[in-house]
Amino acid sequence: YTWSFTTEMAVGPEIITIAEAKTRDLGTVVTVEGIATAPTGIYYAGSGNTKFYIQDATAGIQVYVPGSVGTLPTVTLGDQVRITAELEEYRGEFQLIPASADDWLITDGDPEDVPDPQAVAIADIGEGTEGLLVTVQGQVTSRQDLSYGNVLLTLSDGVATTDIYIDGNAGLDTSAVAVGDDYRFTGIGSQRDTHYRVMPRIQSDLVEIFPAPVLISEVQVRGPAGGSDEFIELYNPSDTDDFDLDGYRLVYRSAAGNTDYTRFEWTTSTIIPPHRHYLLVNSSAYSGDVPGDATYSAGIADNGGLALRDPEGNIVDSVGWGTATNIFVEASPAPSPASEESIERKPGGDEGNGQDTNNNYEDFQIISPPNPQNLASPPVPPIGPPFVPIYEIQGDGFASPYDGQEVATAGVVIADFQDTGKNGFFIQDVAGDENPFTSDGIFVYEGGNTVDVALGDFVTVTGTVDEFYDDTQIVLQTVTVDSTGNPLPAPVELNPPFDNTEALSYYEALEGMLVSAPECTVVGPTNKYGEFVVVRADLGINRVFQDDPQGTGERIMVDDEGGTRYYVKVGDSIAGLIGPLDYTYGNYKVQQRDELNITAADDPGVPAPPELAADEFSVATFNLENLFDTVDEPGKDDPVLTDEEYQLKLTKLAAAINAMGGPTILAVQEAENVTVLADLAISTVVSYNVTLVDGPDGRGIDVGLLTHSERVTVLSAEARQACTTLDDGFGPGQGDCPEGQNMLFSRPPLVANLTVDGFPLTVIVNHFKSKSQDTAEQQVTLPRRIEQAQWVASLVDEVLATDPWADVIVLGDLNDFLDSEPLAVLTSDGCLRDVLFDVEKPSRYTYIYTGESEVLDHVLVSADLEPEFQGVMPFHINADFPVPEVEDDTLRKSSDHDAVLTWFRLDPPVAAFTAEPIYALVGQDVIFTNESTGDEPLTFLWDFGDGATSSVVSPTHAYSAEGNYTVTLTVSNTWGSDRASMVIHVGVVPEAAFTAEPVYALVGEEVVFTNQSTGTEPLSYEWDFDDGATSTEKNPTHAYTSEGDYTVTLTVSSPWGSDQASTVIHVGR
């Protein structure tokens, strides 16, 4: 390029080529110059940011200017740009990021200065085309209309595929681009993670390619007679129509040339009949046996290109060969023929020369000897696709071995969805191949074709096999109804295995075939897409849980492409399920073909919340599901509701909140702003104050709090954002984070310090990253949720470090399961417990996804809050129920999540203790064990009844004198005080002593025993007179009936111990 800058930048780093810049280490500051090949404003770069592309003679690159750097002048096509910037890489693509507005110099240019796009084969789209202006061509095999007006196309040339990404900011009209069309796309080669793509810039970058009515079919550039021994052959591929060359010109360009040189121009009517050829030969040296139909004089070179232009100058067909890079090359040049060789359009010979994929390299082959044909040569048929049975197209894996290839196949129409959103029909090979691993059915996508088939028609179709988002289908070209009224194949009765991996293989082998199921039970209600999920009734399963250890593969998804939408809830029964097995949006599903029989289960009614006493309060979390207002917020992708939609949404949510009894504290997710929460609170039975802090979410949804205005005082509330080095593309941007980091949360946690009736409480409201991008094979968003959980755990630690007795609730839509890694992070140190574990298994769910009941919404409480915690209930009013057939103002389906309601009792102290021993000896330690309860911190005052006191939790105390002492424990906390008392009896161990009179007694004479024992009352006595007689009197008498010496023993006992004394009584005559 020739540079003509009129303003010089300050002397800076050496100017290097873009190609060399790309070899430098990331973070290196480089200076490059280039022509703007894509202007500002057409590619989304994030709010307030800008990007465009430049290219020099060596390479191209993206220039990314953050809004914080300064205001970039508008860059238009052809502008000359010199920039000093840091080389970085985002999602795999190189970009230059300037540090300030002094780092660029932009000089107005002309769109004519933009370099010609480089024509490349689709297979060559990759690292080598990143940042370059390129042109590719092929057939559009899929189209996905995304949000913001973005369009994602898949382009195939029969060999490879690539993405064509049309940014909605470019404002291009793509309404005419349809699956099955042939297109030539020009744009910037780009990379997004592992995907390479082409991004058109302007409307002229989208050029539809129509089938050429006449083709350049063979070229000889050098023959036995030398360099001028040449011929050029044309071919009419039509089956029925003549082609008239009148007004057409055949032109030549050198390998890198940009000037046409006419080799022949037809000025009168010249007809090429169907399947016939027309031969032009060099008049000076052509030596072939087949005479030319016309001659030309100027030659063609070993490397070059030819084009046939119509009377308006448009290229009808072209071919480049050898090292040609001119615009006549379609995708990639054909090989260069040697002497006595030619390049011939495939398939060649008697099969004709009709292959036209707009890729010269793929369409032409070298042959020897050459095969010139003229108008007198016999007609040869055009190439047609090979016939491949359906089961071979499907293959025994998850993708077709024929993906991207044109085929012909045949089968009986088993389902006709031409008039529905599927725009096609299913066919099945009735005989099949009896291989259980290959499907005998397939979907035929009509695209822009208009056909008329019916159930039972036996049809032959031609088209391109396409793995449309992993669904094997045929993009229709032609269909022939061979016969009608044929019997349909018997449907395969579905009985999928529980194991999820085995279930995928089971379903893949049936993809496209007619299937059925006996009576089934609904386990996933009708969603907004018309899908619901069932299991076979004979399994005896009423609900499928996400964490079922045997798997959840038994689920059968049903879709409504048959035309009728059924509104079913969990527990309903259905019969008559039959239709083709489809695969869309990552799930296998039966496209219900015939009318279903539905038996509705009893309505479970609205759950009854607990009736709370005056000293109790409730806390709930509720995902409000897209509570947006009627205002379009600048810079946000926020849905804008009509006034009617907005009021209906508020009415339904308020009814749900009121049914919960108006929780004292309500944590909410997916609220756009404070205003929508204030509007919601107008219709609730409880007067609420509203707390919400706006976050950086791209759609504008945030977390917030509704708090009872008479019972709750919010002392402080703060959104606690964090930074991460994760480069997963799911962050909301850098924000205030350091260089190389991005914000961890789109919806940062809201930390609120508040009181309920004076009771201090910290509430942390959360909405973690969604699982929507996760698959069974790869949970791409999990690392971000783990870091989010780690951050919230650190916030809890921060609170407890200040006050170990703090009461903390962490709650919200954590977008992960009870047994997930993020929840393990939150509960691993024992500071928090998820109270959802207290819910009985049949009710333990808050969300149903593809028929799996699962817990996404959680309430976790700190250890000190456990005594106050009274109960928990998922409030099942949404997850089990279908979207309404007719919108209503009831609480049902007010959201796609069920709320979680918990309740607590304000915990005043209850004094209680035990003592050991209750009967203590003088001087003996009595151990007092405190069993009081109440919210911490608690204070204790012990009165031991002898004038001594203590404030120890569980003290010991010894008494110095006998007596009965009343011990009183007084326990106090914020909520009041309580007392408990107990009597401690203090005494001494008894000492036994007695006298007897007479010691020498006669037989029959009474002996009087006088007890002289001492000790603390109560005392008990047991006398053993040694003749079998006993007594418990204090001072007994006893007469002996026989002579002898008798040892009398007295045992004295009390609660403090026992003692014995003995003496001998001599009895005689």
C-alpha cells in the first residue's frame, strides 16, 4: 500500500507489519499501519467500547478501543490508520488495544482503497484468515436468528463448513438468506474461542449465487502442437432448457490480473441444447480431432482464469487454474494442466459435466488425454447424487458419515409437518437394515421448496445431508411421490434405560423413526415452547429427581410440532403418544402426530403457609422470572413489556407473595430495578420497604429485598462485587477490576444488615451464574459458580470474624444442586447449613428442567441461627404447572421457580441446669451443668444460696456448712431473662454408735438398745440381732429365746453415706 498521511504522530516505536506484530508476545506495544477494512459501529464490542479492522499487505487485525481510553473518531472503509497499541488476545483472536487517544492517527480514505478480498476455500478459514478480508462461497445449511438482530449461518461447500456471523449492528438485510441457498459471503475472518468464522460488513458482502445456466466445462492450455494448442468447452447442464449464447462474452484474465480480455463474443443466436457442449478452439494451433464450433485467436496461459459474462456484464460462471488469484477463481483454483492434459469439470465423460459447488478445485479434475466435445457430440446426462439408504445416511454414531454430501434416498412419509414451524416431513425405510444401532428414519427439511406430500406416500428425495445442531436431516432439493396410500411402519415402543449415557445411544438409534409409548405420567409440565416430559406409567414413577443415582434416562420428551399444544401438569396421565423421534435444542423428543388422550390429576391446591405467632418471622427467596418494566433502558438488553403485560406480571407475583402469608423478609432475583419492586409491593398484603442495588447484568436484572416496614429495619445494604481471572466469556466486563481481570458477578450479592423486631440479622441475597450453557459433557459455567460461592463464603467469614454469634442467612437462586461443588464450598466449614435438606424427598425441589425435579433455590443458615430456625417449605405453585393456555391473573406460573419459605422464632432465654451431687458433703465440689437455651450471646448469674455467686457458664461450688441451699440461675439475652432453681443438700457422713442393757441377759429377758449415732438428717437405721431378727427403729428392744453369744450390728445410712457399729450380747439361764 502507498501511505499518504498528512499529519505526523510523535516519534514512537518503529512501525512494523501487522504479520510481524502478531508474532510478538502478548502485552507488547507495537505500531502498525493499515487500511480500514471494517468500519466502526458494525460489530458489537460491549457497552461504550468500539472495534474495527485494519489490513496491510501482510495481514489483518482487530483494533479494540475501550470506552475508558477516549472517544475514537468514526472510522470508515478505506481510512488509513496508524496505531500504537498493546497486542492482546480475546477469546482466541488477536486485537490491538491503545492506551490513550494519542495512540492513533486516522486519515480519511476512499472505499476504493480497501484491498480486494482474498478468495479462500471454506476449509482454509482458520488462523491464517483471522483479521483478513476474505470471500467464501457455498450452500447455506443452517440459519439461527439470535437476539439483537444477530444471525448465525452455517456455510458448506461439500467439503467443509464454516460459520457466517452477521452482527445486528451492521444493519444488513438478511431476510432473503434461506437454508439451501447458494451464497458468496465477503467479510472479516474472525475467531471466537475454538470457532472460526466470517463476518460480513456491508450489504454487498451478501451475494446469492444462482445455478449457472451454462458452465465452462473443460479447458486445454497447451497441446501436442504447443502453447497455442488450446480449446475452451461450455456445457448446458439443464435437463430440459436450451441455452442461447447471444450477447454473452467469454473473457480471460491473467493469474493475478484485474483486466478482462475478450476471447469470444456471441452476437447472434447460438443455442446449446440440454446436456450438450459447445467448443471454442484457438485458430492458430488447435490440433484436436473434434472440430470447434467457433474459434478465437489470442491465447490463454498456464495459470489464469476464464469467465462467461452475460449481456449485462455479470459473471455467469468462471474458473481459475494453477496459481490464479483473480476474481474468476471460485473458492480455490483448479490444478494447472500440463501439456496434453486438460482440466475437465466433474464427473466427466459420459456422466456429463454438471458438478458446480462453486469451488474450482473440487469441481475440476485433470484428465489425459483431453476430451473436447462440440454441439455435434452426443448429449451426456448431468451429475446426480448417489442413492443412499436412510440407515446408511444415519450411520451407527451420533453424526452422519454423509454430512455435507448430496444424496438421494427414499422412504414412506410417517409424519407431515410442512405447515408447522418444522417446515418439513419425516420419512422411514420400512424394511430397514435390522441393525439396532442405525435409525431407519430421517427428517427432510423443505427450506424454500414448495412440495406436497402426505402420510403413506412413498417418496424419493434428493438433497444435502446436514447435521443441523446435531440432528441428522436432509435439506431438500427435489422430491418425487412414487406411490400413495402405503402402510406405515409399526412404531417402536419406547422404553429408554435409566442410565443417561445409555439413554442417549438408545435414542440416537431411533432418531427420525416412528415411535410410541403406552400410558405415561407427566413429570415435566408444558413449557413456553410447547414441550412436556413423561415417563412410562408402568414404571410406577410419579416424579424424576435430578440426583437419582440410577439416572434419569427414562424420561420421554414430547413436542408440539404436530400442530396441537397440550397443557399438562405434573401427575397428569396421557395415552396415545405416537410420532417421529426428533432432536432439537439438545434433546430427543417425540413430535406428537396424533391426538392425545389426557387424564388430569387432581389439582394439589395452593400450599398453606404456617400460622406464625407474634414472636416468629418468615424469610423467603423467590426468583421473579424476568420482572421488567415498560421502559427500554439504554445500554441494556431488557425486554420491554406492554402496560397490560406488566400489570399482569405484578398481579400474579403479588398473589404468590400473599399466598405465602407475606414473608417478613423476601429475597428476590430477576428484578429490573427498584421501581418494579415498589410497584409489586403496592399489591401485597404486607407493607414492604424495597432495597435493590443496580448491577452490571447485560439484561439489567438484579437481586433485591422486600422487608416488612413495621418489623424490619435495614441498617445497611451493599452490593459486594468481586473480581476474577476466569476468561470464560461469561463475565459482565472489567468494571473496576484490575487489568487482566473481570467482574465475577453479573448480579453481585446483596449484603443487608437488618433487625427483625430488634433481632439482628445479616441477609446475603444471591443469583449465581446460570447453568444454561452447561451440557452433560461439559459444565462450562461451573468454575464461575464455584468462585462465586467462594466469595460469598468469604463474606460470611467476614461477618463472623466481627461477631462470632452473628445470625446469617445466605439465600437465593444459586443455580446449582444440593450435592454440587458450589454448595459444598458454602457448607464445608460448618458455618452454614442448607435447610432444604430438612424437606422430605418428595417435596424437595424448586425447579423442573426437562422433566428433572431439582433444587436451584436455597436457604442456608449460620450455626447460631439454628435454635431460632423452625421450618422450611418449597412453595409449590409454579414448577409443577404448565404455562397457562389463556393468560390469567392467578398465582400459578407467576414464575418458573418455586419460592422457598422458611420461618424462625425469636429466641428468648430458657434457664435450665443440672447439679452433681445434689446431696453434697461439706467441702465437696458440686458441679453445675448449664443446659440453658436462647439466642447468643447469653449471660449467666448463679446464686448458690450461701452468699456466693458466679457468672461462669457451668461453675463448681463447695459449701462449708450443713444445710439446704437453694441455687438460682438467671439467664439473660437481648430478648429478656429467665430463672431456674434447685436445692442442694449439704451434710456429713453418719457415725454409728449404740449401748445395750443388759449385756448379759437371761433367756427371754428384754435387752434395751440406745442409739447414739450422729450425722445429718435424714438418717435411717437397720439393726441385725444375729438370731434372724431385725429392726428399723431408732431405739429398739429385743429378747432372745436361746442361750448363746449374739453379735448385734447397727447400720446407719443417709444421702451422704453409711456406717456400722457392733457389740456382743451374752444370753444364759
